[in-house]
Amino acid sequence: MIQRITEQALCTGCGACAGVCGKKAISMNHNLGGYLVAEVDEAQCVHCGKCLTVCPSYEKNQSLETIREACRGSFLKGGISYAAEKRIRREGQSGGLVTALLLYLLDSGKIDGAVVNQFCQEKQAPKAVYASTKEEIVGGAGSYYAQSAVAETALHYKNNRLAVVALGCQAKALQLAGKGSGWRPEYVIGLVCAGQNSRHMIPYLANCAQMGEKERIAKFRFRYSHPAYGGWPGNVHIVTDASRYTVDKSYRTRSKSLFEAYRCLLCYDQMCTSGDIVCGDPWGISGNHVAGETVVIARTEKGLELLLDAAQAGYIHFEELDAEKILKGQTVYPRLVHKVYSGYRACRQENWEYPYQLSPAAEKETEEVPRKEYKDYLSRMRYTRSRFLSHSAEEVEALTAACQKEQSRQQKKQKRKNTLMLPVRVFRYVKRAIKR
Ligand SMILES: Cc1cc2nc3c(=O)[nH]c(=O)nc-3n(C[C@H](O)[C@H](O)[C@H](O)COP(=O)(O)OP(=O)(O)OC[C@H]3O[C@@H](n4cnc5c(N)ncnc54)[C@H](O)[C@@H]3O)c2cc1C
């Protein structure tokens, strides 16, 4: 049953198992490490095994022929885009493309509603919700880098004509849930995802903002790209009942290694290969993106039609880009594939369960990873796995503190190295200048 997935720290928090459980025996809750996990009520469970059939971490559900191909997925057309309506572009995470597409689908009567994310004040964490009005959809703009049970919410509203905004794991879970019945959301709008984090990242960043102890967060943006607050890629933005805080983006970037989810370190599906389209930030694409732009790949005919129709209807601006440019910007090769290679090797070495089945060819590929990269990756995996499986709040605190200490030791080492290398760099600079 699904416990075997959570006991191996492999739960993505998507909630598909809770969504299909006929006995309502599964609920999604945060564990001590702040990760969203499936919890089973043994008294209700009838051990039918349905939960495993929809789980993107059950190894029998996904087999990879080659890792390089699996990471890429299909590619019909790609480009750079943004919402035509100024307010949407400003409120959006990148260029507001996802929100603009949802609005086009709603206005043209192609969907009844969409599954988006919002900040839940009660839980002080993001929550997947069903949005059926323009204001609700716009209220969901922006990216939440902590987990939410998107697949559970989508399955709850499966009788509606739905567009679901989903990460790779969530989109895969929905695909598995539809197997056999032919059910599928009308549209799956994928997001590029290099990993989700524990919800503990939110109070950590609030603490960096020196927020008052009694204040409660009413609105939280991991990255707010509104031009009035510095534009894309955006700083952390917090609104409480008493005040408004901005925290420099470097705090968010640095804190990622403290809170990242173990399962995400094994994921090949950064580019959401089961979506109709996939949207991401314009990383690595030349040009000035401060006003907000989204890179997009159409993966299915339906996704391509949506993009072109929305552009023609004036909801978005779209300019075609070469596939390789987008994949290079997203560092699919070699960073992502090396990450998957390392993850597989680490699981084999440590005797940890692995969430996919690999063909002999894919297994052979994993031998290519550089030794230093593998070593660093293994230590990240050990830390995140222990954090996920912690048995007490004290253990979580101790692990986080040890990771912070190691992080500052590494920073000091790098600083020393930079100082020592300074004369060499100056010498090289002068040599180059003389040659010119
Ligand atoms: C966890 C996570 C990791 C990401 N990592 C990368 C990355 O490494 N590289 C990259 O290029 N892009 C990444 N993205 C995507 C990027 O942040 C933007 O979401 C994307 O570029 C679309 O921007 P937009 O302005 O078009 O979307 P918007 O118009 O702002 O709409 C974003 C939509 O996503 C929904 N959403 C927010 N959080 C989640 C969530 N956790 N799960 C499901 N839906 C959600 C919102 O409710 C909204 O409907 C990530 C996003 C997430 C959520």
C-alpha cells in the first residue's frame, strides 16, 4: 500500500492516492520535516491497492527506456510568451502566460474551472483550489515552491471540465488515475520544476524578513515579479495583517538546500512531459526579461492549438524559439540527466528504493556521471532523506542546523579560494588585455 512509498521518503505530496481512495482512508498532511505526505487510517483501509496504481513514485508505474529521452519529452513548438493584459503579466510569476491561458479557456467556455494554488492562511502553506471565476484564477498567479496536493483536488473536481496547472509528478499521477477509464482533465498546463520544498521554508523566509512574532502571513509570494518590486525574477514578498515585507531573492536561493524534498532529487520529469504544454522561466534565453516572460513548449496537438488560439484571440503574445535553445536554458543536458544518473546510483549504493524501472540501456547511461558530482549529490540525498524521515522536531532542528553549518563552512572555503586566486585572475586579465 501507499505506506511503502512514504516509508521510503518517496511521497511527492501530489495527493492522487487520497483522490482515488474509495474508503477515504488517506489524507494529506505535513510531516515533522514539513513535507506533504499521504497518511493512511488503518481502520478504514481495505488494502485494495488502488492507491499504488496512481502513485508516480511506485516503480511499476514508470519505466524509462533512456534517461536522455525521458528528460526531454515530445516537442511540437516552443517559444517565449507573456500575457497581453498588463495586470496579469505583472501578477504572474514569469510572464503570466499560465494565468492568461486559463482566462482564455474560461472566457471561451472550454472549461468550467481550473485547479490552481493559493496561500492558505490557516495552514500557512500553499493549497490547491478549484477556481471558476476570473478573480479566483488571477488570485492564484505566482509559483509556490512548497508542496500542495494538486492531483487530489483535480480528482475531487473530475466531473467538471477542468484545466489543471501541474508539476511533472502531479501530471503523471493524473495520467495514471485516468488509465483504464479514459478520464483526463481537458487541459494539463505543466510547469517546469527543478524541485519542491518543505513548507518550513515559509517561516524561515519570514524570519529573514524579521517579521513580528505575533504577525500572521496573509499573502506569501516566493518570488514577486511585479515591476514596482524590482521585476522578474522577483524577491520574496510577504503581506501580513500589519505590514508588508520584501526579502532579497538570494535568501530564497540559499535556503533551498535546507528544505528541498528528497523525492525531487530523483525526478527526471523537470520538464513536465505529460502536460499538454509546459511553462517555465526564461533562464538562459538572451534578452531583457525584467517585464516578465514565460518560455513555453507545446507537447500535444491540443496544447499547440491552445497556444495559437489564445495568441489569435489576443490573450497572449507568442514568439517562436528553437527547442534546443529552451532545453539548453533549462540545463536539461547535462545537469538534469546527471542528477538522474546520480540519484539512481545513490539508491543502488545505499539500498534505497528507486521510483522508476530503468531499461538496461538507461541503466548503462548512469555510469557516465562524474565522481565529484556524484559525491556531492549523495550527501544532499542523505540529508534530505533523513529530514523527511525524522522522528522528532528536535531531530529536524539538529539536521537543519548541521546543514547550515556545513553550508557556511563551504562558503568560507569558497571565499578563501577566491582570495587566493585573485592574483592569478588579475594576471590573466592583464595578459588578455595586452594581447588585445
Ligand atoms: C515548485 C515549482 C518549481 C519550479 N521550478 C522551475 C525551474 O526550475 N525552472 C523554471 O524555468 N521554472 C520553474 N517553475 C515554473 C515558474 O516558476 C513559473 O510557474 C512558470 O514560468 C509559469 O509562469 P507564469 O507567469 O506563466 O505563470 P502564472 O501566470 O504566475 O501562473 C502560475 C500557475 O501555477 C500555479 N502554481 C503555483 N504553484 C504551484 C505548485 N506548487 N503546483 C502546481 N501549480 C502551482 C498557480 O496557482 C498559477 O495558476 C517552477 C514552478 C514551481 C511551482
